[in-house]
Amino acid sequence: MKKVLSLLFAVLLIVGSVSGCADSGSGTSAYRSLYSADVSTLNYLNTTTTNDMTIPANCEECLIEYDSLGNVLPALATEWTTSEDNLVWTFTLRQDVKWVNYQGEEVGTVTANDFIAAAEYALNVNSDGAYMYEEAMVAGASELLAGEGSFEDVGVRAVDDYTLEFTLSAPCPYFLTCLTYGCFTPMSADCMSQLNADYANRASWSQEDWDAFSDQLDAIDYTQLWYCGAYYLSEYLAGERYTMVKNEQYWDKDKVYITSLENTYNREASTISGEMYLRGELENASITNTMAQSWLADPETADYVHPSRITPSYSYFFSFNFDPQFDEEYEPDNWTLAVNNENFRKSILYGMNRLGATMISDENNAETLLQNTITPADFVAADGQDYTAFDTFSSLAVNDTSTTKDAYFNEELALQYRDAAIEELTAEGATFPIITLMPYNPSVADWDAECLYIEQPLENLLGTDYIDIVVEQGPTQDFLTTVRRGGQYALHKTNWGCDYADPLTWTAPFAVDNSYGKMDLSTDSETQALVQEYYAMVEEANSYVSADQLSERYHAFAEAEAFLIEHALVIPFGVSGGYTASMVNPFEGQYAPYGVATLRYKGQHVLEEPMNTEEFNAAYAQWQEDRAASTSSSES
């Protein structure tokens, strides 16, 4: 017996449109912008970068899509079922979806075999996005990516032309949310065969043959690529321009309101697009925080810019380095003693003015950007409540968060933990002050000022005889590899991007063999006991996999995350913000902090007038209200 996942649950209670702008229609249907970097490839099966995925997000289609509130909707799949053991997912495909070429002419019909061809390629060449098959627990994917087994052992098969089946190695409650990544997007075997005359004999290909074919596919031209999305790529001239045109053969074309996306190359796009936008020559412009503040201060331009919509796709947090690899001048052995002392870590957690640090780069929106958890707000919800609002996290707060956004900055507590740390560390033979190396990337705006802000108040509060924070410029090239992965820091602002709609995705930076704080490598018995307890909590949370255990699962993950913060093994910081100058209402667009949803223009209109900050804030408040109602409806 199979249980049917009703599409009604996906559609939910989507009532009306999000308010905030006076008019969502426009007399123009073109959306013009500048870009300063060409894509590295049009092969959407072998890339994960935002720049590369902007085109396929609009020109190709996935099995599912999202509405503006983040609810799953049917796309290429009209419905899906799952077996009683939650291991077999079966998708029924639309039978009216056409492949078109760069001129919008029909060249084929999308079938289940096109998904098979895409998976076969991605897994055989271990493409950049293929790891998502492993994340989604697709049977046989891990083995093939490790160079073992064959594609025949992978749990992806076409039952018939319009029935696609995935078999998982274990139940995966977030499986659906993995399906909007490029590697799960179909690509016609007929399209790929034009690149290699021997493609029909690929069953006998060696790994070298597959790699050679991958090089050919990476170089595919827009005239060779086939499209099944809301738009097709009508031209792509590297270093000049590219244009996406509404696909009149698209299955849901009545919800595609912008008829052309026109992009022009200019190396100076970030500096000249603003003025072109103000002159009405563009519908989108790159806006720096400095430029935005200037516009907001001028009554003539204040209404042309608003805060960027916060999408919780990345979370920023401060990592303590439990396996220091920095030079002797920074006293790595002394740091090792300090970082393994919980009171020392807590003196920094409660002594760091995180809200003030956030204001360095965005004073107007700091309270919105600051987060008191690793998992950001508006990511997932259960029991009609946002994950970050669970009582588990509320009980961690030492401040009244109704009066201050920062739940942890508390000078009195910080000093208490400092005094306890001094007594314990002195007994262990540590010397003071504790040198704390804090590097920054000079190519990232305001990071240096942010580090200095953290250093000075923290040293003033705790005392320079207790801690010596050394703010140091890191390399412009290979900063990530040298500093974070290389262990060349003591305390460092890091970030992680989510892959799917489940709190499990935010545990990855702290897992065994992670490249962040490397707490699993600590040789201190007390720290190691905490680490193992955390891992046990994650394992237990991940054991709740059935649909009726979603609330239990999320609350268990919240307990594990709260454990990290409670013991100051990590310090939450926030999400990125900024400002936007654009003639679209961001709350009309599809919403999901993973996959390609936020890169899609389907469902959006070109506005008559730009959205200003007041309208944006009203629209955001309405969106939050509608999303909460939608979440509650889905659980009832």
C-alpha cells in the first residue's frame, strides 16, 4: 500500500498576494540589467555557483517548484507517492512539456528518460552538484561517487516515459527539497548526443571517455542546448550580452509575466548600473551599502532603493579553533589551553557585542540581520512556530529579547566567566593575556572594521591583561584555504550555506572531519565529552524520519544546536543583508533558501514604480504573516 502525498497539502492556504507596492503591473515586460562576469559553463549539471545557475534556473524546469511562501508545488511532476517504508518515491510527469531550442522551436518532449540521462552523467563524472544525490540518500549514489559500483546500481529509473522512480538507501524527510538543484534537472539524451557521435554507446565508456564527454558538455553552446523552462536562451555572446525570452510552449506560461530578461556585459557594472537605473535604462542595479546610504539620504533617490530581502541561505557564526596551526608567535599551545576552557569561551560569548558588530556594515538593518541561532529565522517551522522561536532557544537568552535583539551580550556575566577562567587556566599553567588571532579577508568590505570593533570593546571589558585579540589581514587569494581550512586563526567569523529544508544541513560545519573549528580534534577530555554528547544528540534527532515525526525531529535538532551555544562551542552571528535597487517585488517571487527558487523570475511583474523602504517593510511583514498562516494550515 502506498500513501499519496496530496497536492492540496502543497498548495495550502495561499490567500491573496503580498501587499506593499501600489501596483504590481507595468507597461513594460522587459527586465534589463548589467553583469560583470560571464558564466563558466551553460552545463547546469556540472555547476553550483549562483552566477552559473541564474540562466538554468529560468530556462530549465524541475520536478517541483515553490510558491512565494515557500510551499512545495508541482512542476514537471504533477504528483508523487512514497512507499510505506519511505524508501521509494514515484513521480508522475506532465505529458505536455516540450523541449525547445534557442529560437523557441519545439525539438522534443520531456520524458522520464531525460532525468535518467542527467543523473547518469552527473554521477559518472562526479559533477559539482552530484553530491546532492548523496545528500538526498539516493541508493547507490555514494558508492558511484566513490568510484565503486555502476550506474545500474543507483536508485533512479524510468518506469515508463512519464513515471520516474527514486529509491533511497534510508528514509530522507527532506528529499523533496533536494530536487531544485541543477543535477536533478532533466537533460535530453538527444541534446547531449549532438556533442559526441559515440554517445549512444556510453554503456561501454571508460571513466576517461566520460571525463572527455564532460569537457564537451561543459563547452556546450546556447544554440546546442535545449530548454524546458519558463524562458529559453535566445542569445549568449560572451563579454557582450545574453537574453532570455519567454517560452510560449512552457506548460505554465500564463504565470510568466516578464517576457524578456535582457543582460548586458560591462566590467564596471557595479559602479555604473546605479546611474543607469536612476535614468530608467535598467530595471535592476548593483547597489553597495555606501551607495544605498547616499541614495536614502537624498529625497530625490530615497524611493529607488530598499533593503535586500533576507534569504536564510547562509548563516554566519564565530568559530573557535580547537586545532590551531598558526605560528609560534601567537602561542598556539597557550591558545589550546584557553579554547578548551568553557569559562574562557563563555567570557567571549557574553562579552561580544554582536549587535554593535553587525551595525558596522548595515546600521539600519542590524537588528534584522543579527541571529541568536546558527539556523536562521524563516528557514523551517513546526507546530506553527518558526524553528528559531522554539522554547529551547528562548531559554538560552540571558537578556530580554523584547528590548534588545542580542540575547547574549551581558557584561556582568562575561566578567564572571572571565574570573572563573583565570582561576582555572592559571592552575593549568596558561599565561595571560591569551593571544587570540582574528584574521579577515581584505577583499570583503567592512570586515576589517568589524574585527576592530569586536577587538576593542571586548579587550576594554575583559581587560588587556586577560585577552589580546590580534586583528590581522589575511591573504586576498586563497583566503578560505589558507585561513579557515589551514587552521590559521584562533577566533574567526565563518559561514555555512544550507542544501535542503532540514536542520540537519546546519550541523555539517560541526561534524567529524569538518573544516571549521575542528572541535572533534580536541584532545581535551572535557571538550571531547561535550563533542561526543553533541554528536549523539544529532544522531538521535536524525532518527526521527517519518512524516508524523517532523515536530519531534526539529525540536531534537534544536536541542542539539542549543547545546553547542550553551557550551560556547560556537557563537551565532547572523545573516547577510544589503540593499536592492530593482523594479520587481521580491515577495512575488518563489521562495526557498536552497536550490534555485530565488533566482527565478516566474510569477514576478515589472513594477510601474520601484518599491521603497516603507513599502518593502510592509510587504515583508505581510509575507511573514502569510507564511505563518500557511505553515499552520499545512500542519492542521
